[in-house]
Amino acid sequence: MYVAVKGGERAINNAHRLLAEKRRGDRDVAEIETSQIEQQLSLSVTRVMAEGSLYDRDLAALAIKQGRGDLIEAIFLMRAYRTTLPRFAFSKPVKTAEMDIARRISATFKDLPGGQILGPTFDYTHRLLDFTLMANGEEPATAHTADHPVDETMPRVLDDLLNYEGLIQDEPNPTNDDAPVADLTREAVKFPADRDLRLQNLARGDEGFVLALGYSTQRGYANSHAFVGEIRYGSVAVEIEPEELGFAIDIGDIELTECETVNKFKGSKTKLPQFTRGYGLVFGQNERKAISMALVDRAMRAREMGEQVMGPAQDEEFVMEHSDNVQATGFVEHIKLPHYVDFQGELELVRRMRAEVLERLAKADAADAENARSQPEAAE
Amino acid sequence: MEQTVNNPLEASSAYNFAYLDEQTKRMIRRALLKAVAIPGYQVPFAGREMPMPYGWGTGGVQVTAAVIGPDDTLKVIDQGADDTTNAVSIRQFFAKTANVATTEKTAEASIIQTRHRIPEKELREDQILVYQVPIPEPLRFLEPRETETRKMHALEEYGLMHVKLYEDISRHGHIATTYAYPVMVDDRYVMDPSPTPKFDNPKMDMMAALQLFGAGREKRIYALPPYTKVKSLDFEDHPFEVQSWKDECGMCGATDSYLDEVILDDKGNRMFVCSDTDYCSERQDAGHRGPQHHDQPLGTSHSNGKAAE
């Protein structure tokens, strides 16, 4: 017998309890501390900060713990917290030229002023599972410190080295540091979108999505071949300038990865050919995201460069409307919510259409039979 | 009521009344005023990230948060029902963050947030109906680009929509849209009524209550002020018509409400029951009975429901 489904409230509360139980796992295993996540899963932490658009390592670690290691869930938790925070100041643009460098490499020059600084990287490791980590037998290696510190004003490959010869396009340099910058968390996105908005969207965008789009530009879905001019990773100071002070104060350091690509050149019979640029900037050490972002940034400059839009990465509406994983996961997963009212409408229509077809067929059959009966009579 | 486990909203009063900060509410109210001034026009607004996922009604929640006051009484329905999980969750959210009274009775609510239905009971001037909208753009599936669809609305260029409806008729013999059936608002804007079944479209026309629509992910708000003309698109020779059922509600015997189909077993037995739970229970309280009501032995004839009326 049908009993209307009641008691959803109790079921939900119990589901939440079960979720908490599953998060904790086997109680014979020590509970993970957020400080352990913060220290030892630091790349998860920085991804959550980057796509959660909130630089707070402790909160990101908490979000990862609460989200049971599901990083999109953690990003969602960060976003929902971030949205409630008041804005008390806007920072000055950070100066990545003055970054305290931990890693800096260029793929366009074998050696260059400032040198190739490898820093912490997976790049040349052999991906062999290290079973000593599992056996808790880790003997942490301590890295040697270089004899001399890195160049304090590490030259930028694109601005200081390539641009010296005029080989790379000039970036329109905002003359005023205080010029307004678009913020898609405070204003609905309008198209066509300017580059500041596009870059913000990519910086928050899902790493996997931006990676796949960047990859697609390398496989012919946009013709903007790229070299990595420079990647730098390290910490920069964040400064704000309170109105009542009139000068900037340092409020702390953040870690950033910056990537500048040197792309396919442009020129004509009358104009000197020049390389073009793509730009990526992301919290923490995340070169995959920074490079992908630079590739997609360059691809989305198609309109500005007068290029034909032939791939999805060049289509700013397509990219920007689908890059946000919190939006995407919400909308994709919402189809598991009840839809029986709408489905009922479809059921009713399909049944009616089927009935009409059957009725028509039956009528046609009857007419055929009628014809068959009347034919012999007509022959008589 | 049982305690919700580990709910941070409960643990701290770090959140403003109805969750959103006052600056954000002001921004949403400005968008709402514009929407009311231009019925059916989609107003972009700076939708915020909410603590529930996109697709779960973040637009509706933001609109409700912007219009709700401490004296309001809130009703939340999903698929017409107060007891579906998402309706329960949103109702709890406002009960916690705004400490407002909640109700399941349509008549007692001052604000009704809904997903996919309009209550069967006629709404009054002192009520607000807030719709959760997934895709606010009625032309989206004809033209994916926002730049294009905004132009089409600006130029009142709705030919494409009529062509689509015409193609439905030539292909299926019917307009094959059963929900989110497009409407013309005040003879100007084509609007998506949100995925309510077309059964509900006529209720929107000249409704006494204020109707507000919030699309969180798409960051759009639109509105129908009270007593606005809302016409479902159709053709003279193929007039708009709503769904109808051969059956009545198995519980209350209603023949005028939207019915959900409930599968009873694996032998093809099914019954129909009102999607609007409040409407159905009110009728049952008033003594109306359908053929499958638990007071009644299964399989009694339909006339039982009629006899109770």
C-alpha cells in the first residue's frame, strides 16, 4: 500500500551522522590532524586555496579533512566560507618580479641571467613507489643549500630579456595601479569579457578542465604554439594601502607560481614580426595549472589578435561558462535530485503519442481490411 | 526535531540574519526591483557562492534571503512536496540562519520557495512565490551563446522559438514540451517559467502574488509583478493545453491537481497521487477519500472518492 514518503528530516540527519562516521574511518587508526594535512598534503592544500579563491592554509586543510579528501568538495567548502567574509581592503598588485624565488626555469634559453633554479620538483624523479614511506621508515633527506643566494631581482625572461630586442609584444601596462580590476565574484560576467576577467576565471577554474583545454590547443584546436618562456615559483609580499595611512604596508607573504609563455609570432609585410604572450598565475606551487592557464589565456586572445576561432579553448564563452568546478559539479549532480514532476509530464506525453500512433495504425488496418472485403465484391 | 550533526551554522553566530551580509542583500534587492520593473527580463546579478551546491536552488535561496524578514513564515516545496529532502534542507537552513517560522500550509506562508511546482491553492497578494531556476534563458537550447540570446531578447526576435514549436507539431503532432514551457510576459519578453510542468503555466497568468525567479549559477533574476499577463506560446490551430489524467488522486480523490505516478509493484500496478502534498492532506482532512486511501480497502471503486465529496 502506498504511504506518502514522510520523515525526510530524520533520514537526512542520520545520513549526516553516517557521513561523519565514514569520514572518521576505522577508529583504531589515529585521526588525521589538519596540521598534518597542511604540512604533508601541501599540494592539495594549495589547489584548494587556488580554486577556492581563499589563501588560508589552515582552512584549506580543514576543508580537505571535512571533505574526506574530495578536493572539489573542499573547494566548495572554502568558497562558501569565503563568500561570507567582508572585504576590508584591496591589495596592491603583487610584484612577481620581486618574488623570493624557490624555483625558476626557462625552456627558451639554455642558460640565462639569473640561471636555471630547479627548486623542489617532481620533474626528474622516477615514478617508482617508495615503499619506505609506507613502512614509516622515512629518513627525510635534507637538501644542500647553494653557496650563493639567487639573484634578488631575478630578471624576467619575457620583459627583461626578450623585450629588450622588441621581439615580444608589449603588454598594455596599466599606468595606474589603482585602476579597477574586474571581479566575477562581485559582478555577473558579461561577454565579451576583458582579459582581467578571463584570467580571474582561469585562476579559479578547475585544474583538470584548464589542463584539458590547454592540451587541446597543443593538438590543433587553436593555433597558438607555445614555449615556456619562464616559470617562477616562490613567495611574494602582499601589500595594502589603507586610505588613512597613505602608504603601503606589508600584510604577509603568499606563495605563487607564475608562467609566461612565448607564443606564435605575428607580423606582416609592414609590421615587424613579434612573439605573442600567454600568462598564468596560481596560488602555491602548481606548474601544471600555471602552464595550462597561460595556454588557454593565449588561445582566448584570438579576438584581440584577429585570429579565427576554431577551437573551444579560443571561445571565451565556452571556456568561462564551464571552468568553475563548483558550478559544474553542482549542476551535473543536481539531476539526482527528484525530477518526478517533470518526468510525469514526459510520461504523459509519450503515452499519449504512442496511443495516437496505435490508434492511427488500427484505423489504417481496419480500412485495409475493409478494402480487402469490398474488393472482391467490386469485382463481381 | 532531531539535532543535526556537526552543523557549523548552529555552532556559531558568525553569520548574518538569513546568511547573506546586508551589502549582498541590497545588491540582490536592487536586481529584484529592476526585475519587477521589467517583467520577464533577466537581470544579471552578482550571485554569491552559497553553502549548498549549484543546482540545489542557490538562486532561490539568495532571493529568499534578500526578501525574508523576522516576521515572515516560510514554506519550501520541491516537486510540490514539503517533505522532499531538498525542501527539508532549505527550510532548515532558514529556520537556523533567520530563525523564522516555517509552515507546510500554503495559506499560512508569506514566502513560498519552490522547485518545479506552483501550489494548487490560489495565492494571495500578501504572498511571494520564489522559484528556483536552473537555466533562466528560454532560448538557451536553441542558441547556446549568451551574447546572441541577449540580442534576440533586445530585438524581440522570437521567430526561432516559434519555429521550434512548429517543428514539434510537424514531427510529433504535438508541441513536445511538457515542462519549462515558454511563456510570453506582458506581450514583450519570452520567459522560462522554470521547469514547472506546463500544467502550472496558467496559474502564473494574472497571479495575485509576486513571483520572483532566482538562477544562482547563471546569475540571473527575473520577476512577474502581481497581475501580470503571462501567455503560454502556441498557435491558433494548436492552442496551448495542459496535462490531464484519466485517474484521480489515490489518496484524496482530487481530479483537478497535478498527479505523480507511483509504481506499486512489478506487475504494472500503479496509482496516482497529488504532487502538492499540502493540497492533498488538506483535502483528506476535509474528508475526501481516493480509492487507495488507507481507510479504504484496496481496489474499491472510484465512486468512493466521489461519495465523500
